[in-house]
Amino acid sequence: MTQVSELPLGLDSERHRSTPETTPSGSGGRPRAILHIDLDAFYAAVEMLEDPSLVGKQLLVGGNPDGRGVVATASYAAREYGARSAMPMARAVRLCPSAVVLPPRFELYRRYSNRVMAILYEITSRVEKISIDEAYLDLTDGLETWQQAVELARELQTRVDQEVGLSASLGVAANKLVAKVASDHDKPKGLTVVPPGDEAAFLAPLPVRVIWGVGPVTADKLAAMGVTTVGELAQLPEPSLVAHFGDHGASMIRRARGIDHRPVSTEHERKSVSRETTFERDLGKLSDLKRQLWRLSQSVARRMERAEVVAGTISIKLRYADFETLTRQMSLDVPTAEERRIYRAALVLLEQTWERGRAVRLLGVGGDHLSPPTGQLPLL
């Protein structure tokens, strides 16, 4: 675990000098203390708790290997043979022919997840649940030193183990981006701490794929430019990246330098409606994608109408056959819940993002920044 000295949150030491760019401040101008928790091999771990005879075995939880099923979770014993989440189940079974394959039991996993989340809320109300097995916590308020954040992280890790029976990996940093990378840094059962001001140094030796938004294709393009580590990416001139990748290039270089100003958003504050679908067969024609986009837009519109809200931002999610996943969004002049306006915005995003002819596995549409309808008409 990265060693952390006793650093008052309101002060900077020479070693841990923070900057407004890399270390967003909490109240009073103090560096934030953000924790990311990720339950290790969650579905597989729950199945082992329910059936101890599975402990230590190659275990794959996911879809049917005879169809287009994918691995939701692979136990660490299965990972030693190359199996991993999001891999086609058929391939995972070939890598682990003696593996036990189980279908997911989502209701069971939700019960275990709820027990973990209850512990998180006992520590702070500033919890952002990202998925069934991971969350961010903002520990800044009430802390005087960074060491207190680390102690809270250790306490949380111990409680999840002793009270629920699950292991978790945790990362503590001054922003969400670095905390997430830190939690992945030492798995399972790891606790990695990145003090304020050390973000760029921590990220520098890591492969570029740890940066959110850098998928296999982008990583290959960067490798062709001689860039394989985050540090090398951070040193590139921003105009060069923008020339190769557009606005995405500017975002990549900010992340590579450890810059992330996103707040931890509570469930009450997180407002979005979305719908996505994984296709039975990968789609490579614009006409097919447009039909799916229209259906998704209609579904999102119906959900917003039922909730009596309108969206100020429309987003799409695009996952290629090689599992590279991209998300893009567009702000609207006037918030809407009208299916045609949602579709038009989503189509613009699709045409800007999709590489023509490249097979698409999953497509999603979302409405964000929701608010009550005002009755204002859209601009023509």
C-alpha cells in the first residue's frame, strides 16, 4: 500500500503539493478525500458464500456458452487461465474446460450488495453507487488529516469482510478517476492510497488502457504513435492529440495528468433515464443501427413521460464487437422528453462516433440532467 504521511487537509506539504487542476477542493479549499470500493469477483464470491464447495474452484458466472452468453464474473482461479468478465462464455469455457458455469442470480446479488451499501452509508451520506458491486464515497467533510481517510478505508474493508463475508479492493485519492484506478491496482483485497499532488506520478508508469475512454482501438492508435504508458500520453502536446482524436484527445490528456473535477453524486442527485440493448448478432450497417436507435429513443421517451421529467442532455453508449465501449453526449437548447428530438440528437452522436462498417455489439440511449417540464417549446 502507498504510504501516506499525516497531512492536514487544509495544507500542502512539499512532498504532497496539490494544484487546483489535479486536486479539486472540498469546502474551505481543502483537497478532497475520495474512496472507491470494488467488491472482488462479486458474483462468484457470493456463489461461494452460498455454496462453500465452490471455494477455490474455477467458477464462471454468466450466459449460456452455447449461445452468445458472456462472462459476468470469473473467479480468481479461472482468471489464472485467462478467463475474464465480458469475455464470450464459449471462449472462457475453452480456456477453463473444468470450470463450473453458473447462471447469474441477480436478486441474490442485490441482497448482498444492499448489505454492503448499508455499511457505506453508516460511514458517510456522500455515496455514489456506480453498479451493484462498486461505489464512490466522499470522505472529505469532517476529516482533518488524510490519514483519517485511510483509516476509514481500512475500517470499511474490514467490516465488509467480517459482516458480509466479501472481500473488497479500495482506492483513496483526491479525485474519482485516480481513486478508481487505485482500487484496481492491487486486487484482490488491496488498499492503494494516492495522496494529493501524487496523481500524475502514480498514473505515469501504468498502461494507457487504465485511463477511462482508452479502449483497444485507441490504445493501438496510441501505440503506433509510440505511446504505451500514461506518462507518455501525458507528455504529448495537446494539439497533437486533438489532431488525431478530436475532443476525445483533449479529454485523454487531462485524465493522463490525473485531472478530474467530477463530484461524488448521491442517489438523490443522480438523475438519468437510459435504455440499452445487446444484439443477438453484431450490427455493421447504419440502417440497422438507426432502427435500434429509434426503438431505444422511444423507450427512453416513455420512461421520462412516466416520470414526468425532461432531459437537458442526450447521450449514447456504443460497444464494438471487441468490447471497446464509447459514450458521447449532447446538451439541448431546451430540455425534452419527445422521442423524435431524443432520436435526432442520438443519431447525430451516433454518426459522429461510429466507425463506418465496424461491428457494434451494444447500443444505448440516455437522457440526463433531468428536470420537471416547463412547457417551453423547442427552438426551431
